[in-house]
Amino acid sequence: MHNAHKKHATLIKPHMGRFSAKEVSILGTPCDNIRKIAFDIIASLSSAYKIAYVDADHKGASEAKKSGFDPMSAITHGGIMQYTDKIHFNRIDWKEELNPLRQKKYFLDQDLVIINGNHFDSDLQIVVIDARKPLENKLHKLTRVGLILLANAETDIPEYLKVHIPEWSDIPVYQIGERFKIEDWIKNILIKRMSGLSGLVLAGGKSTRMNSDKTRFNYHGKPQREFIWDLLSVHCEKVFLSCREDQIGEISSSLNPLPDTFTGLGPFGGILSAFRSNPNSAWLTVASDLPLLDEEMLRYLVDNRDPSKTATAFWDPKHEFPEPLITIWEPRAYHQLLYFLSLGYSCPRKALINSDVKLLDAPDKGKLLNVNYPEEYEAILKVIVENRKENVSSP
């Protein structure tokens, strides 16, 4: 018998809900009430998080025209899309259907999407007990209830909900007016869902300027790629060695070699290959030609990580551009890097320049020096020797 033909490649998909990887719907109370809860949360957390809101408009185009305002004039006249600069915000209206796959790309950069659950399903739900909106006919929406709110006149959870949610007694229950408790619950959800950190040693280059494999240079008693691997292992759940396919035979399996699946793109391809292997993780990527890099520098970067950004990186030693040689890329960076690639760009630095990133002043800029030429190698060796002499002579 022949094996079943596989028409498409097997890809590891990132976790996604209806709109986003991090979403929560609110349902069980009138829409005006849902908006108030959502807007209170957004107002409180917007300084630290990027939060989107999803709702449905009850007013049709005819009602909008009766009011003397037609928000989709281009669309009603045959256009497909209209972009409006509203001075304080931007709006895009579509005539074409936005199916679930097309919807997701507009929410990928958000830390959280709050959804009107009366109209849309979601991955996680906040249930409001409100006699004005009983939930008997919406039990199919309650797939993972994380929080229960009691509207002002309510004191008990209905029996039909207790039957539908066997674990209801383990779910926190707040009054709808306990705003700070609700906001703290949302914050805890965001913290718990912060992506874990994987490490990637970028060691797939051919070192053509050095005429020798600089990832094997021994500055600290072992090949540099192994030295960087060990540094990353202190801060990362698991560390991999990015490499070319033809390098795998020479690399110990203990270093978790991760061959490029986006070939011919240099470090950019290594980063994309890492995300392809695990799109749900953040990746701390470090070039293997940073001989002065130490654990202190990595700890500073990790301690100042901002998961609400596309990436966290250092300024380069001249404080002109982001330094791509040592960067934490958040999961949202995956789709952005693919987008840059589709535009013909494969430069990690250009991606950092054109993305929403957090940039840090390096505590010691000298530790960001990298080696590309033989004369730089000789200069770095002298620096390392001098540093060792100082450390030995220090009391």
C-alpha cells in the first residue's frame, strides 16, 4: 500500500482564538453594559497594554443615513474599502467579507482583544449574570469561563449555569462594580499568558570575511557557539543552535541543532526557522561572534523585556540603530518578519527599525563588539587577555 499523499506541508500553528491568541469575551448582559466593562478595562490598562475591542453595530446603513451621517460613503457608492484619518484615530471600513483567517491578521499586534460575546465566540469568557440577558440559549458559547460577574440586582449563579459549568465553584465571582478586581484578573491573565523564552545561537554563517569558522573560535575555553549556548541556557527554557543543513553532521545533538528551513537569508532565515519550529515562544537570538558578551548583559536584556512590543533589543554602540545581534523577538514578530520578507527585505535590523520595539541602552556598549575580520579577532583577543589580568589582580 502507498502512504497517503500529503498535499500540504505540516506546520506547527500558533495558538489562536477567534480573533487573537489573547482574547476574552464578555456576555450575559446588554451590549451597553458590555461596552462599559470593556472600556473601563481598556482605560485602565491602555498605558501598559495594546488592547482591541470587537463588537457588532446594531444600526444598519439606512439608520445611519437617516441620522444625516453615512460613515461608509465610498462603500455605499461601490468602493471596496475606505480609509479615514479621524485625526485622533484611524479607521478602515471593508465591504468584502472578513472571514476568520483574514480577521486574525488585524489583531496580531494586540496584547488583548476584548469581544462582545453576545455577538461573537471567543477562546475565554467573562460571564455576566444579568436577568435582562439570560444565557440559557447561549450555553454553547461558554467553552472556557474564567470569571463570573454579578449585575447589580443579582446575588446567585443560576442552577442551569452550575450544571453547564461543573467547575463553577473554582471560578472567581465579583460584583460588576468591582472594577479594580476585574482589572487585576485581566492583568493576571496577561501575565500568565506571557510567552516562554527559547534561546537561539545564530551560527549558520559561512564566515567568508574571516576565511575561518568564527563560531568555533575559542575565547573562553570552549568554541564560541557553545559558550553562547551556555549563556542562553541560564535564561531560556530550551536553547537551540541555528545552523545550515550541511552543518548538522558536525554539531553535537546536545546543542539541539536547528537547521534553516528559510535558506539563503542569513540570520533572518534562522530567526524565521526558529519561529516556524515554535511560533508560540518568544526567541532570544544571539549571534555567535560576540566574544565579550556575558551573562550580565543577557540578564539585563531579559529583565527589561517588554512582551507588548515586537522585540526588545539594545541600541548599537553608536546609539544610531537597533542592534540585531542580541534581541528578544516576541511571537508577534513572526508574522511581521514574514511580511517584511514578502516585501523583499531580509535584514533583522531593518525589521527592528520599522517595528514597535523597546530599545535599551546597553550597560556596557563594549560587550556588543563583534568579530568579522582577522584584525578585529586579534584586537578582541588582547582585550580578553587584559580583562583576565584585571580579574586576577582584583582582591
